[in-house]
Amino acid sequence: MSLYTCLIMSVPRVTREDQEILSTLRPYVSSWFSRKYGTFTPPQRAAIPLIKQGRNVLISSPTGTGKTLSAFLAVLDELFALGESGKLEDRVYALYVSPLRALGNDMRRNLLEPLMEIRSAASIPEIRVAVRTGDTPSYQRQKMLRTPPHILITTPESFGIALASPRFRQVISNVKWLIVDEIHELASNKRGAHLSGLIEVYESLVVRRAVVRIGLSATVSPLTEVAKYLGGKDVEIVDARFVKPADIRVVSPVRDLVRADEGEVQSGIYKTMADLIRRHRTTLVFTNTRSATERVAYKLAKALDGVITPEEIGVHHSSLSRDIRLEVEEKLKRGELKAVISSTSLELGIDIGYLDLVVLLGSPKSVSRLLQRIGRAGHHIRRESKGRIIVVDRDDLVECSVLAQLARDRKIDSVHIPMNPLDVLSQVIMLSSLIEPLTADELYNLVRRSYNFSTLSREDFDVVLNYLLGKFGLEERKIYAKLRIDENGKVRPKGLLRMMYYMNSGTIPDQAHVPVFTERRKYVGNLEEEFVELLTPGDIFVLGGRTYEFLGSRGGQGILVRDAEGQRPTVPSWFSEMLPLAFDSALEVGKFRGTIADMIKQGKDEEEVVSYLQSSYKVSSWAARSIYRYILEEYLFTGGLVPKDDLVLIEVYDDEEGRRNLVFHTLYGRRTVDALSRAVASVVTDDLGVDVKLSVTDNGFVITLPEKANYDPKQALMKLDPSSLYEVLSRVIMRTEMLKRRFRHCAERSFMILRNYKGTELRIDRRQMRVQAVLDVIKELDEFPVLKETIREILEDYMDIAKARWVLSGIKEGKIRVEAVGPNSVPSPFAHNMLLKEYGDIVLAEDKRDLLRKLHDKVIDFLRQKGFDVQLKYTSIDEPEASDEAST
């Protein structure tokens, strides 16, 4: 595995290397490229010769750096050469796999343009390009069988169905190049695990030789892991992640994020965005939730009233219809929009034309996502990617200042690749049996060629195969064998498996709206399934403006609640949409806290710290003062115990309602904190024999006891053993709604429950009922693979048990200190947002900010009583408010 690192080239010029690459191409291809582009971009210079040599290549570079042409120029040139010599056959030569259907259609358009331009200048045969996805009409699929395209664009799901189809499998049986786009998006989830398995089945049983694998990725890390995912160790890496210059700045909408009221903050946010949009041609604004996208678009249109028309503002998120999203994308390409507000749906590389600014409203939660979003601006390698992050509170300011600097320093979060997902393994085994009967040993060796299954144990493989062979005796529950073993020991399909595979393959779960009923069976409304799976009995949430306590499931027909008027929610309605802070970034935020705390401990005054923050983190002086005073207040409040990467602080806070809150400051990102918090809460519940409320954030978690109790919270952490954490959490989540919902997802992927049978789709609520009817039986079975996979998915993919173990090991080894403070009747500054995050569902935003301001007043009074001379307002700031261009 070799690494080709590409550097920024500020001055475009034709190099000797360019001339050498051009000389390897057909003269009319070289002429077209020189006329249209002039010079190669760094990723093109590195990748094109490698692809020409038939090497496997991973190309990682930002949007607008010529990734697509890096992959396709050598391919097109080879196809033209075949056409010239009369050897171009009616078959697929290049297979392009994209995670998005829309990206596939976009790619087809982007390929047809150069093909038409090159053919107009040379007498060469037509190179056909076609798209096969779930949206492709049957007549077009039949047409592809009669006259195959030379380049086929598809998705992982359609690729799997094509492999299961004997006729279409013939069409793609002699492919030379396999191109996987947006590979970072696929590698991090089960769709990528599915694709990895499909590729190994395809290469082993269909093509029967190595295909040239080309991966295209945005900024991702570590590249070596993603390269292994693409094709093992035999992959050349083209690292062009930082070839585009970037201007990233953090902007505060008000000078004082603590004392400003909600009206001032909101006015500042929309004034800032309106000013930025006015000064730029096209601006893309990212929010972090779908609901925020609609709200921001509405308020922004009012702020820009009279400046731009409502028709010049677009909204784009996954809950909108495909037609509406396409219309917004087309308007962007035509330059008809001044601003587009999006959640996460425009992060991937759909060509949306020219953007000169990206605005992030709130933290992007990871460096890779920050770079990917901002990389959408300046859609050319020599255009600067310009991004502004607007922060809304002091936690946001600290987090975003660190993320922005990490992006400048090129420190990217590590991608999480799911390993050994047993439900995906079921589909890979079933597909293999549909193509060619193999023995169990041959199947095991085949699937282990996939990076996602490279560490698969023979025991896990055998238990999945036994499940598919029907050896768990669940026929009475209508769970039948999908495979059989013939007289030669070969695994073969059983019954209508091929039809089942066509109708049920893929890994994307159907999401449902879950009906909510009171104890008296009164219908209240619906909740999204992804929100319901967060709930555990006793949780309080808001629906229709009223608070309810979650009691449990209603046998797959909805959930049961009781009225909880006056109680504060423990799970806010938007929480399921929120992006989790990446572990690597969280550690860096913790280190940053520690650095500033150390400077305070060393006696450095405010001006020294502010100067350091301005020079090292490129924030304005008043933003630097806000950061300094935030950490100073925590430092003074806790006696110097500022929670950071190697210090866990447990704060005991008794609230006005007589409850004791154990605030665990564990800044390790929400996936890690989620795992830690549930294990700790389990220990506290067992120790005290009472039900507790649990609230989780990126920065830590809060365990609320119904009344004050004489209990040392440090022992709850100390009792946990990293080696037994998996078993502890497995027991904990067995009682959760999450397990029931995700068990259905895994059951559907494993064909235990069919979404579609003989052309009839089974309603989600019926499927959930079937799952819950057999779940209790399955819990009694030893090592049932679908349940085992459900637990693995929750603990490893949704949570991060590996990092939770790392934290606990650090505590056991003394590398991470655990300290406690309190009990106090006032929470420390770092605890405020953790305690109030759920209030957004029951109080107005201005009331929440008022609560934060009152808590801050109490902190100031608390510190003054301890003898500290602290300022309530930032009265020492006398410089003018910084403009966008000077803010950092």
C-alpha cells in the first residue's frame, strides 16, 4: 500500500508530469482536456497514471478537486481505444456504485457531457452510460439486457439485486473497473458492509478475477483503514484531502453569550446570516436537524424581506419529497437561489453548482463533517472554501473554536467501520447460494475476504449458517429455513429464496410513525420510531405541547404513556436527530479546556489568555474573553477541577425540587457517553434500589435521584470493569425500546421477518408485532444470531463501547482521574446546558435563555460568597464588534 500525498498548487501551470500524462491518452482526449481544463489537479496527476496501470486506487479529496475525472478519464480513454480498434463489445466495462440515487443520475449527466464533446471532435463509437436503481423503470432494465451500457451506474442495493438475477449477472460478468463513490459515507455503516460483501461475492463467483477498484472519498481518516475496506492491502492511496485552501471562522452573533436575551441572540443570528448572504452570490446554510431547517428558512426569509425574494431561498432535507429536493438542486445549479437551508442532505457530492459560502448554524460535531460541509463552497480546486460557523452558547463557542483549529491543523476524526454484522452476513451467504453452491468452508473463506468480515470467527459464521438452515426450530413461529445442504455438502437456496432476495435485500430499515396511547387507550398522536427507540420506562417527553411519561410498548401496536404535566422532559423531541460529537474531537475539546485551566493555574491574567486564544485559535478578542471567563468560572467554582480529557468530574447538585442530580462531566462524545451513562445508571439503581432518570449529552450525563441520598457517586464508576462492560450493557439494553425496534431492523435484514412477500408489503406495525411475539422466545435461545447482532449494533455502532472501555481502563490505570464536588444548591457553569437541554420542549427559547442567565447569576453570587471578585458583565470589552472578515 503506497501513499501519494498531494500538495496545494496555488498557480495553475502545465507541468512536465502533465505532459507525460497527456501523452498516455488518445490525442483527441488530450486535446479536449487541455482545451477545457488546461492542467491536471493534484489528485488527477497522482491517480490517472495508477488507474492506467490497472492499480487499485483510493482518492481522497474535497468537492471540486476533480475526483470524478480522476477516476473516469483513464477509463474513458481505454473505452475509446477499444472503440477505435473495433473491439468495444456490448457489455458493461465499468461499474459505478453510489450511495445516493440522485448522485447516480447526476453522474450520468456529468459523464454524457464530456462524451458528447469528445465525440464531436473525433469519429469514435458511442460510449453508452445507463443508471440502474430502484427508480429505473422495468422497460429500461429490459433494454439494458438487450443493449448493455458500457458504464453502469447503480447503488449497493441495486447491485445486489443485479447479482441475484441470472440474466443481469451475465451483463456485468466481465467488468474491468469498479468505482465506489462517497466511500467514506458507505464504509461507516451497514450499507458499506453489505457492499463489501457483495464485491467479494461478485469478484469470486461472477467475474472470477480481480477487478480494478477505485474509491472516491471526501476528507476522511484514517485513509489506510478505508483503503483496506476498498480492497485490502493492495490499494494505492492518493491523499489530496488538503489541496483546497479553506477559510474557516467562528462567529458569535452577540458579544455576550451569557447575558444577552433570546431576542438579542436570535436577532444577531439572523442579522449575521442575512449580512453574509447579501455579500455572497450563493450561500448554503447547514443546520443539524430537519426541524431546525424549516424554522431557520422561515425566519431567514423574514430577515431578508425586501432584499431577496422568498423564491430565492430553498429548503433541502430528507423528509421532503424527492421532486422538491431535485427542484432545489436544479435551481442551485442554474444560479437561481441566493441561499439554501439544509440539514445533512446536501453534504454528499451531488453537483449543486457554484457556492461561494457555507454557513454552519451550530457545531458540525466532527472535523470531517466540518471540512466536508465547507468544502461545498468554492467548487473548484483553486477557489477557496469559505465557511462560517455561527455559535449559540458558550459550549458551542468552545467546541467550534477547537473544531475549526483542528480542521486548520488537518486533524480528522477516525471513521467507524462496522465489523462482523451478522444480519448483513446472512444476506451475503444467501446471495452466494443463489449464484453458485459452495461448501461451508468455501463460504467462510469467501466472506472473510471482505474487510468488514475479516475478523469473523468460525463460531459466528456457523451460527448464522445454522440459523439460515433452520436449525433453531422456529418453524412454529413461521421462521423457516432459507437454505439447505445437498448431498455434496454444498449450500443451496431453499424454496422461493431468489424472489425473497429481490423483494427484501438491502440494509436500510423502514422507519415508522409509532402511535401513542394513554393508559385508558386514548390516542394522543404519533412519534417517529427513531425517537421512540431512545425511550425507557419512566422517561418524560413532550407531544402536542403536553408532557407524558413513557410506560412501555403496546404489543407492537404503539406505546403507552401517562400524563406527566409539570414534570420536565428527560428526552427532548429533537434529540434523535442531533449529530453526536465525534470521540476524537471531544478529546481535543477536553485537552483545550485543560490547557486554559493550566494557564489560569499558572497565574496568567485575562489579557495573556485572550492573546493566546486569538493567535492560536483565530477567534475575536470578545469571543476569546467569553471562552476565558467560562473556563475561569468553572475553575473557581470547582476549586481548580476543570473536567477535561484526563479528568472526570462528578458534581452533586441538589435542585429546588428536592432531587439530587449526579452530574458526570465525561467529555467523550455522545456515543461513548451513552454507553458509560447506562452502565453507571445501572450501578446506581442497583445500589440504591430506586428508579433514576438519565439525561445524556456530548459533554456528559446527569443521573437524577428522586430525593437526596447519602451516596458516593465515584463508586458507581469505580465498580465498573472494562472486561465485563459488554455483559452489563447487554443486560441493560434488553429492557429498552431500542432493542425491540432494532431487533426488527436486524430481523428484516436477516430475512427472519420479510418486508415483502410474493409482491405484498407487510405493514411496519404488523412486522413489529410479529417480532415482539417471538422476541421473548428468542431471548431464551443460546446465541441466536439476530439477537446477538442487535446487541452488537447498539453497543458498537449506535454507542461506542470500545471507547467507553478505554475510559474505564484509563480510570482503573490512573490515567484518568475521577473527582467529586458538592453537594451544592447551584450547578457549576459547565453543568448548565447539560441540565437545561431538555427544557427546549416545555419552555420558550427566551425562557430557557433566561434560566441560563439566572443560573449564571447564581454562580457569580456563589463565587463572590467564596471571596472571588468576578464580573457579571463583559464591561471591559471596549473594542468595536468584529465584522465577519475580522471576527477571527
